[in-house]
Amino acid sequence: MELTQDVKWMRRALKLAEKGWGRTRPNPLVGCVIVRDGEILAEGYHAALGKAHAERAAIEKAQSHGIDLTGATLYVNLEPCSHFGRTPPCADLIVENRLARVVIAVEDPNPIVAGRGIQTLRTAGIEVTTGVLETEARQLNEIFIKHITTGKPFVILKAAISIDGKIATHTGESKWISGAQSRKLVHRWRSRTAAILVGINTILQDDPSLTTRLHGKRDMDPARIIVDSKGRLTPQHRVFNADSKAPVIVATTSAIDPGQAQKLKQASATLLVLDGPEGQVDLQALIDQLGESGIDSILLEGGGRLNEAFLRAGLVDKIMLFMAPKIIGGSASIACFHGEGTELLTDAIPITDMTVTPVGDDFLIEGYPQKPGRQPQQLAGPSTGSTPERTT
């Protein structure tokens, strides 16, 4: 019975955590529920960077209503912090308020924390349970986990495709393959990621602004990154949008004309000169520099060649393909992945933990490409939290 209750309240904590999407970066998404005798005493979530952590938000809410938390159980989807950062340690606050039990979905992968919060609680005599809905918790914070453990951004490849895998007709027309509901979901994901990345051909063909068109969320535009090896972007393109404060980053090579480079800089663009093989931008170096600059996540909305290049380089962490009930056909139509491809099926890139979800008339296909030379990611698993660790 206790396990069933643990799953119930942890689901609530995960739902609360989602409210922080797009606001907490580079912090994780965290929700917290405090329960006693089957009733919620208080709950909270990390609302934005610099604001109270979820545990503190919930405890302070309880205190403001005069609620004594002695003997209560606290549910949180990520290990309480044990160090002074932008806010004081949450583990100490839990101890001070004499809670009897803490249920945690996943230990914090941050090396600064790394189990120390749990140790603080156990040393104080608090019962700690871990591993409840761990799979869901890891997936919710997959961006944070990738960035905090590697220093590199989490790359999501997004594309709208027809049933036959095309992203545009042979003339380059692509508006609109997917439906309105899919496009709205894409803009929601733009508001959740730190940057959106496209190739110069996308700019030349569609001249997009690459902003987040959601009501009331103009301040959540991602940084706009354009891969442009020869410097064909101009200040006249719509990415230099006066209505958006999001920066423009141009990844180019030494082949760019110095005068053109100066014009882009005068238009407030940041230029990254990254020479790679065959006169192309070094994509691995680009990812490394973006991670070092603090960009924790990228929504890749490239054309077929850029998609293929990122995928073959092992730089894609997740795919999101919106498949529309349309057939474009034609060998000259533009495929989602356009390049030499593989000679043998044994060299094809497996997609693990794949899910298919209806979105209006479309289907959203999500999954994790297996990196070259690595074992498949293991995100999927029992969602019941049936085998948590339990230690008093």
C-alpha cells in the first residue's frame, strides 16, 4: 500500500516540476509534495532560476499556514541539494523541520551533490527511499543530466515529415507538412530549449524568424544558431528580428568574406569560426563551444543534409518526428536525412525507447538514436516504481 502511495505522490511531484519548463535553465525541473496521513500538507516547485528550490517552496508554504511538518513525508523527483549555491541547502531545511521520511525519484547527477543530500538526511535519522519513478524522472530532466555530466548540450532533432519521410517537395516547399497542433507543440519546445539550430539553406529558402510564437512567451525565444560555412547570411534576414532579444550565433568557416563577417557582427551576431573537413563547419567543435558557453539544449531544425551530418557524427540525443498523413513522393523531393547513408542495414542507426503519440491528425515519433560505438540508452522501464531502494 505504501508503494502505491509513493507512486501516486511522486507522479504529483513530477507534474509540478513540469511547471518550471523554460524558466529554470540551467537548473533542473523539480517538484515537491509533503504528505501526512494521505493528505497533502503543502507542495511547491522550482519556478525559475534564482527562486526557491521545490523543497524550500513547499516547506515555506506550509510554514506560512502554520503547519507543523514533524513526522510528514516529503516527495521530490530529484535529490535535495546539500550545498550553498544560489539558495541554501534544502537537505538541511528538511532536517530542521523534523520530517520523518523523504522519497526521491533519482539521485542528483551533479558531482557537487552526488548523494550528499541523501547522506545528510540519513545521518539525521530520516528514512530515505530512492528509485520511485526513476525512469520518468530521468527523462523529465534528460537535458539537465546530459549538460551537468558532460558539459555539452542535449540535442533534439525535430522534423515534420510525410509518411514517405520527406520534409519538402522537389521545389523546396515545406509549409505546412504538419498540422496546427503539431506546430504549436514545436513552439512549446522552442520555449523549453536554450537554442534552435538550422542550416543556411533553411534561411535562404524560408527566411524564418526562429522565434517562439506562443501567447505571452515572447521572452522565451531560444538563441538562433545558423550553420553557414560560406557566410551567405545577411543582416536583412528575419533572424535579425528587432522584436526578439534572443541572440544570433553564426557558425562559419574561414571562407567567410571579412566584409560580410563585419556586417554580421555589426548586426549583433556572434561569429564562431570552426573549420572542419571539406570546408564545412566542424560540428563537434560547435557543440563543444556551445556547451562551454552555457547552452544546455538545442532544437535542431535543419535540412536533410544537416540532419544527416549531426546524426552520423553521433551528436543527436533525441529525435522528434511529426509524421503527417501525406505522401509527397518523387526521388527529387527532400528527405529528412539526406546524404550517402549506410551501405549495409547492419550499419543503420537503431532508435531505442521509441514512442508514437497522436497529435491532431499527425503522429509524433520520439526516440533515442544509439550513438556509434555505444550501448543503447536505457530510459524505458517499469513506470510503477516497483523496485525502489529502501533504507532507514
